[in-house]
Amino acid sequence: MFQELVEECTSSSIGLQTIHDCLSQKLDPNLPFSKHKNNRAMHYAARHGSVYMAMMLLKAGAKISPRNR
């Protein structure tokens, strides 16, 4: 499920339904994507300008300003 979230967040066309499905399975939206410079889903919501994705992530407990390590 985590890999699906990574693929959807990092693709050029975001699949909001897949992201919703991943989050409904209680996947932690704050997990870093190790193969993508430890960015998190919120980074990609901002990069794509996706307000809907950001709202879903916040509702699922995503932090507003995650930092890479």
C-alpha cells in the first residue's frame, strides 16, 4: 500500500482515489519516501498544487511543514 502511495504522489497525474484508498487503510501520511530524497506526500501535494490531496493528507494526520532529513 505504501508503494502505491509513493507512485501516485510522485507521478505527473495524481490518482486521488488511490491516495484516498491508501489513507483509508490507516497508512501514515508522514512516512518519508526514501527513494525520493525523503520527501513526504505533503511535499508532492504542494509541488502539484493539489488542494484536494493536501486536504486528504491533513485529515489523515499529515504534518503541515515536514522536513527532510
